[in-house]
Amino acid sequence: MNLEVLLLDDRSEEQLFVDLERLAAYPAIPVQVWIPSRDEGLGERVARYCAGNTRFEVFAHGGARRGQRLAHAAGRARGDLLLALPEGATLDPRGLSELARVPRATRFLAAAPRAASAPLVGRFGLMEMLVEMLGPALHGASFAVAPAALNELGQRRPAGVLNPAEELYKLSALELAPYFPERSIGREWALGTPLVTPSSDSIDVERASAWRLQELVALARVAEHWDTSEHGQRYRAERLQQLGAAHVAALRVWLDSRNPHVRAGLAPTWLAPRAEAPARSEPRGPLPSAGPSAGPSMPRADPSIGSTR
Amino acid sequence: MTTYRHERFVGAAVEAALAQTWPALDIVISDDGSDDRTFECVAELAAQYRGPHRLVLSRQGSNRGASHNLMETMRLTEAPFLVLTHGDDISAPERVQRVAETWLATGASLIAHQATSGPEPTNARPIAPVELPSGPISLVELSRTSWTPRMLGASFSFERRIFTEFGPLDRARLPRGGDHVLPTRAALLGGFYYLAEQLMFWRRHAGQMTQTTADFGGSPASHVETWKAYDINALLYRLEEVRAFAGRHGSTAEIAEAERTLVATLMRSTREWSEARTVLEGAGHALEFVAPRRAPAMTEIKREVHA
């Protein structure tokens, strides 16, 4: 399977060139670089840097939402699997070397949880994956998705699914009966080693476990759209039971990270951002992954998206 | 009666306890290491008391928390049924009488009742909707909700076995409160009963434990996130206790349904929590755990005034 890397999210110029330098070390991997169209100077500098190297394609976006960029990136894909590389993250040669043995039919690829005692290698289903996620976090940055699956999912995302839901949303939508009742579980493939090395591991336990919980909440909302046919009902009942069990386990992990503070006599308080600190554009949590992030209100193709080349 | 830093209120609480119409009570008062004159006030009133009830006073060497203090209080009596009160609340004279009669008539393991609430008794309002009738609340019905006004912990009276069967509340897993949990325990034993009679005044003030359960002074989203976190904690604790009980005694159709209902309630509450958290995180707010603003003890106020 051939991987294609997307530099989809805005980042500082300095960081962008660091990321490009790192990617230059992998001559077999095509790269799409997305630059805000308002930043013409940066676009020109990146285009100059990439000139003569057909592996790199540079695109401008006029502030389009991430989901839109992803949809466009999927439409232009040259690789079998797309991986959105987070800012500062690097590819892991060990993970890449395993790509060769991934079956051609694979639509979704994930690395094993970082702290898994025994790396998961091979095919496994949604609930096994969920269970793994509840302890050591399965890093969203390691998810690579087939372009066709991305397009399919972008059209099928049900209303009301909140961010941060992307990782589990993808997993569930790829598997669930309402959309693909004829397909069996197991089209996913897990690598035993990470595809990428995360740039930051500073997420504290409370936030990381809260994030997982939010994902499960989002998955429960997806479940409302599950198939109601006779076949679907059986599937649904079984999955809802598993989902409830995963939910309860995730709650305990989250509360065990929160309770010691409360027991020590401290009160949970949400502090407003400091005036001098730039507001975050997205909630903190595991690094973003490739996947449809726009909701049902996703606008039509933005005319401001186009190649600078 | 458990007390902690109740110097301003404990006189009224003790007088109300001593004025109970039930013929002869064991009244156990345990102070949780107050650093004001709470215990001295109690001791003075006890020394003056001449009446039918037997008084037992106890003072903890240090502040160990309300749950620990309750366990200490229970250690000082062998009574099978206990009427709980706190040093900042005021019981109606017939409270014990009505609760005991209800216990004898229903066999419920825990009885809660209507109360009024406010800073002072003169401007207090009912806590539960007044149209709610008296009656038992089943395990499954309880499992459909998190906390409701019919579960006011300050109004609880209970059989000792809700602790001997389940043990003290595990503060590593449930750092605050017991209002949510004890009715579930009772429903697994002899039942939980709500008595729609106004039998006590529950005082609201800055120093009460309830104020530390959530960010009451914060933004609406902050309030919801912290309150739901507290709520979810208690729901999960209830689920774990129901499962543990089923493990010890075997499950029944009712217990199995209660389990499923609790999981559904948990998922619903977690969704509300998640929505609030998404709003906060999206706006760049950060969760911190800070020392709560506690009400100063009377001795501190006096020291400040003199300074």
C-alpha cells in the first residue's frame, strides 16, 4: 500500500519548512501541502521550495474548513491511503516499512496503541479497538484512510455529530450496518508500530481520558442512526451493549483522573484564556487525524481552493 | 448529628434535636475537628439539658471529612435506625416521630422527606415540588435519574445495614456526597421511601459542602460541566454498587433492568457533560483544580475585626 501525506492544517512557516524537510527524506511518499490563500508570500516560498519535485503538490485554501480541504485532498490523491500529518509530527520508518504487507483492500489503517503491552497486528473490529483506546490512547495521528472511503464518509456523516468525534466516527461509519450492511467487520488493518511519532505528549490524563469519553458520546449519537431493519436491530442491540460497556469503562478512567483532585479538597474550575494567549481554534486532545471534520452544514466546494502551481 | 464549623448555627440545630417528640432517643453529636467554637457550643447546651433523651458527644482530633465523621457517629450507638441531621440544619419537633412511624409502617431502609431551604428559616422555600406525593421509589425508577430533590441527603434517615451491607462510602471513587448513592443502596435492601412532609430546614450558606461539588459561581457551561461530572461520578458509583450487590446475592429481573437503566442514564448525562465541555474547550477555557473559597470561621472573622 502506498501512503500519501497531507499537510492539511495551518502551521507557522518555520514549522512548515521543518515538516517539509523531514518529509523530503521519504522519496517514495507524495505530499500535499495546503497553504492559506491569504498568505501569498508563504505560498510562493513553498512553491519555490517544492519546484522540480513532483512528489510535492502545493494548494491554496481560502480559509476552507478542514473537512473541505480533506475532501479536495482525497479527490487529488495519488496514494492508496491518506495520512494527515499533524504539526511537528514525523513519520516513523518502522511503521512505514510495514506498509508493504498491508492487504490491498484495506480502507483504514491505524497504529497500535503506544503503550500496548503486546502490539496489535492484523485485522480487528471496532469494539476491540475501542477497548484498546480506553487505556493507552490510540493516537488519531496514526490513522490513514483510503481516499474513496473518505469521500464516502464525507457524504454520510449524520447530523449532530460533534467534534471531537472523527476517529471513532470513521471507525463506526466504516463498519456499521446502516450504510454497509453487507460488509463484514475487518476491513481495517492495524500496524504494530506507529506510522508517525507524535510531536507532543503533554496532554494530561484528565484531558486525554475526557477526550476519549467525548468520542464515545459522539459514537452513541452516531448509533442513533443505525439500521432499524431486522438485521440491523440485532446488530444494533449487540453493539449498543458493547458501547455501554466501553462507555462505563471510559468513565471510570476519566473519573479516576479527576477524583484525586476533588478528594484533596480542590474544586474543579474552568478558567478563561489569558488575554495574551492566542485562543485555540480546536479543543485540545489527541492530535488530529485524517478524516471528515466538517459537519452536515459543510458548504459546497470552495472556489478559493486551487493549486498554486 | 454531625458538625463542622457550625458555630453560628449549631445552637438551633441542637435545640431542635433535644425538642424531638419521640419519647427517648440516643442523640449522638460528633464534631469533625472544628477550629471554631462549635464543639464548645454543643457541650454547653448538653450540660444544661434535662430531658428524656440520652446525649453522647464526641470530638474528632482533626478534620477527617463528613463521611468519616458519620461513620464515627454511627460507632457511638447501636441503634438499628438512624435519623441524620447536621449542625447547620434545623429539624421540626415531630421529625423523628414521623420518620420512625413511616419506617415501622413501610420497612423502608432509607426515608427522605420534604425540607425547606434558604439562608434563614424565615425566608425558606420547599426543595421538592410540593405536589409530589409520599411513596416508595423503586430501584428502576431511581435509576432513571441522577439526583432529584427527593434525594436530599440532609433529610435522610436510614437503617444501619445500608452501611454494614455496602461499607462506608469510598471517597477515592466518590469524593463528595452520598445523596445519590444511599437511596440506591436502600432500594436494593428494604426500599427507599419519600415522605412528602416538611420536616426540616436545610440551611444554605457559603461554608456547606454542597458548595464544593461544582463551580456554582462560574459560567453556565462551567457549572454544567462540573455539576455533571459530580453527577456522573455518583451514577457510576451507583452502577458499581448495584453490580457488586448482584455479585454477592445474585441478580434479579429488577436489578438487571436497573443496571441497563443506569447505563442509559449515565450515557445521557455524559452527553450533556460533553456538550458543555465542548463549548468550554472550544472557547479556550482550561480546567483547573483550585482551593475553594471557604467561608471563614467565626474566630477568623473576630481576629480580623480586632486587627
